[in-house]
Amino acid sequence: MSSTAPATPGMVLPLSDVSNPAATQLSPHDAATYADWFACLAEPTRVRLLHAIAVAGREVTVGELTEQLGISQSTCSHHLRKLADVGFVALRKEKTATLVSVNPACCTGLPHAADAVMGMLGPRPCCPTDLPVDVTVRPMQAGDWSAVRRIYAEGIATGDATFETEVPERRELDRRWLPEHRWVAELDGQVVGWTALAPVSARPVYAGVAESSIYVAEGMRGRGVGTALIHKQVTAADAAGLWTLQTAIFPENRASIALHQSAGYRTLGLRERIGRHHGVWRDTVFLERRRATDPA
């Protein structure tokens, strides 16, 4: 089990109190609003119009749209009014021309609505509860580096843990990882796994955003070591004020994806052919965990 990153007013309606586990239902008001959006887009011409306006990246005239889509002006105007009624586009008169632009909130509103309907925004677990009784997690110490780098090498050897092909030097890892967010798991007195968080940016605005790495020793996978590590990782991060954790995992590494999801990470998307690994283009699944205790 291992994961690491490959290299390092609007339309938005919140799903009713998604940080509250008791609030599992989409509110009638939100459901009605989303239904209006999807009903509006049930007409192919409107989908084509919205796409044409969006890719233009600027205000376009009705005349331009009729020419691009090969439809009459009356048909174009009719569908544009429907799109404007639900807030997908804005219409502006300039002399005799009508200028059309996309409502920027569509960029967040539509994906949000789709996630809400598909249950992606439902309450997510804080962290795993089925912790193994025989695994101890403690802060990483200077004497652990040899075991940490050995376990890192075992992860690299699987071919599905990281884009790294060689274990980074201790100095590099020490520079990369946040000092207060390095943990090792022990079983029968032996270090059998580790997790560390790395800052994603030096910019102050991203001070609470970190990237997760988790590695479990060969022969120790499936014994709850990863569960114990990610429990410590996320609870310590929450307590320290980190508000977002993220990671990128090869799609083939289903165990690591499931582990992160058990701790409240959700899949944001697939990054296609994001990097080459041993000469082969590889995809990564990008996951993120947002601390639930911050106000929306």
C-alpha cells in the first residue's frame, strides 16, 4: 500500500450541511433548482449553444451563434432566453446587437450539481474507525530513516506507488516533508510503514494545504497498518489547522485509493497521461480531503 503525488452570487447551491453526518438528504429547494438546470440542458441545441459560448471566451453576438450552429435567429434567441432564465448565460444589449456570455458560476455550479445528484457530496468519514490493536503509530525519529527508505524502495518496486524510480536521499526527504507531520507505524517493535505530509506551495495562502504519502512494508500490507497511519495523519492534520490534504494515486493502486477514501478523501478527477513512468504514459487519480470543521 503506498501513495504519493506524481511530482510533486452565483449558481452554486451547497448541499444541505454536508459537514453534518445527520444531513444526508438533498433539500427540496436544491433538488428543484438542479432539476431546472438539467431540464434546461435536456435540449441538444441548448447544449451546443452553451458550449459555443463557453469556448469563445468572450461575449458573442446572436448572429455569430446562428452562423456557427446553422440555426435561425428566432430559434437561437428562443434557446438563449431559456439558458438565461436559469442563469447559464447573461444577455446584454449593445445598440441593436445582443451580446451573450457564460455565467462564470457555471464552472462551479454545474460540477457541484452533478456531484450532489450522484452522491459525491454526501457526508464523508472523518477517518477510519476499525484501527488495528497491534499497530502503534508514533512520530518519525532520526533512527527510523533506514527503515523509512527501505519501505519506500519496496513501494517503488511495485511499479504502482510513485513516479520515483529511486529512493530520494534522506536530506531531500527531510527538506520536503513537514517536520510535525511525519509518522511511522510499528508492529512487534519493527517499523512497518510511514506517512508524511509535504507542503504544496510556499505561498502563504496555501499554508494549510499539504500532500499525502503513505507507504506500508512488503509483507505487512492488509494488516491494518495503512489504516492506523492515515488515521493519525488526518487527525493530526485537523488538529494542527491544515485544512486540505491531497494526493495523486495510480488508478491501478486500488487499495491506496480505498484507504484514502476511508479517511474522507474524495476523488476530484483523473489526470490523464500526466507523466511518463519507465517510458510509459501514466494516469493518476487526484483525491482531496477538506477539513469539515471550518465554516463554509
